[in-house]
Amino acid sequence: MTHANAPLSLEGRRRLIRRCRARSIAHVATEMGISRACASKWVNRWRRHGDSGLRDRSSTPHRSPSATPAWVVKQIETWRREHKWSAQRISDELADSGFRIDRRTVTRHLTRLGLGRRRFIDPGGDNNRNPGKIVARWPGHMVHLDVKKVGRIPDGGGWRIHGRDSVRTKTVSRAKTAGAKRGYTYLHSAVDGFSRLAYTEPLSDEKGATAAAFLARARAWFAAHGITHIHRVVTDNGACYRSGDFAWIVGKSTRHQKTKPYTPRHNGKVERYQRILAEELLYAREFNSEKARSSAIAVWNIHYNYHRRHSGAGGLPPASRLREGVTNVQPSYS
């Protein structure tokens, strides 16, 4: 599959073939902004295979002479399940049987088979690791928090508007190289695990006091939507969430649960929300200032909570899962 910036799509290759019928390959390649070798490749493929030769091919090799035989992979799995042997022991046993294989190769096969960790294998050979879902039972049961760092947009727009080779972009790059401070905006987000109701604020940093103040405002915002008490706050192990200011705002009546280190899927609801935010707003259009993007985030949050259909809410907007309906939402916005 061609990448986003590829100069030749399937239709572009067809145009290349049509032009090369009457003109030289070098001239057509220069005109289309590609190398002569690239143009010759597609012309030769078309001559050999016709229109089917213009389609992308799989990178999977036709033959893999050095691939591990199937019976060896099967033996690795059997010994792992029956005896819980280590990768080194399996490698030694195979060497005694007349087949030499590196320990790292055995480890790679064990990982692909889902047997990378011996503690997840029962004495009978079955897997004892059954990952469960993190399910919130009512609004406010679990509220997931996270921070997404994005580059600050200068007044007048950044490289997405002016281009990477523009004078403005080059001036900013030289200033950063000379030691100028890089500007970032930190998007603090809170998502209710039951309803998927989300609250986002663009802030200037991700310090403990900032995260604590955001949680206080998020609590007031959730309370205005009928979620008067948050029973559990789920965060990662970021420094701002380990600060004393944040612990003071969480309080004693709310449990603060930290995810396992380097395991973002444990906080997957807010991680998925941030991906939706990036795909549908942050990088879906161009902004000419940071203020314009912040205003767009506020409007988009209304769309997300009250109008956008969400699969986690049964195909309805997140606000539909609240116990108390909200009646002060405008039917249209700009």
C-alpha cells in the first residue's frame, strides 16, 4: 500500500505508462517528479505483466530457505507446555537431537506462540493468563486521566499552513537550533469510564499543581452533568499524578489507582479518546493560532459529548448514558 506522500498512486502509474508510450522515460520522470529508475521499474512491470503489474506487491518472500521448520516450532511449543523448559534448555535439547538453533530464535518463537513467560503456563500446559476488561459499573465509578503534549501553534500558523520549506518555518527552526525554548501545549483530559463523557483543557504545563487544579475543575464539570461523586481516579505513573497537590485534590473519599508502568492499555479509555481527538480535530484541519485551536477544542467537546455517536455508548452520544439528562445544550453550534 502506498504511503501518504507517495508521488505515484495506482492512477499515477497508469498516467506514467500512457505518457511513456510517446515520450522518453527520462523526460516523463522529470515531469512527474520521480527518478528515472522508479519510472523504468513501473514501465518494465507493465510490459511484463500488464495492468496487474502496476499494483503493489506483498513484501513477503516467496521462499525462506533459512526459516525454522514447522516440526521444530511444534517441538518448541510441546516442550514449553509440558516441561516449562527455558529457551536455552530447548535450544540445547534440539542441538542434541541434531538440529542447531540459536536461543534468541527460540525466544522469538515462544513469544509468537504466547508462551514467552513461564509463569503464564499451568502445569497441564494451558495458559493461565486471561486478561479481563476494565469495566465501569455506573457514572463516576472510574474516571480516567491523561495528558497529551502537542506543539504550540504560533500566531499566523505553523508549517502545516506555510510548508516546511517556507521562510517562516526555517526562521523558527534556526531559533530552536540557537537555543530558543520549544513551545508545547498540554491537553489534560478526563473521561468517565461508564458513559465516555470527556472533559479536555489545553494548559501550559503538566506539573502537579496544574494537574490538581484540572482535576478540581473536571470534578465540578462532571458534577454539573449529574456525576456528583468520583469513586476512582485512574492515571498513569506520571510525575504530576504522584505529587502531593494531586493527592490532596483526590482526597480520601476517592481511590487513586495507578496503572502498571509501561502499560498504557490499562488506561485505554482516555488513550483512545486522545486518539479520536487527534484524528478528528487536532490534525484534521489547519489552525492559524493556538487560541483558534483551543476554541475549536471547546466546541469539539460539545460535539463529542452530545452529538457524536460512540460505540462504547451503544451507538449513542456519551451524554445519553447519564442518569440525569442535560437540557442546556444548544442544538447547533459553529
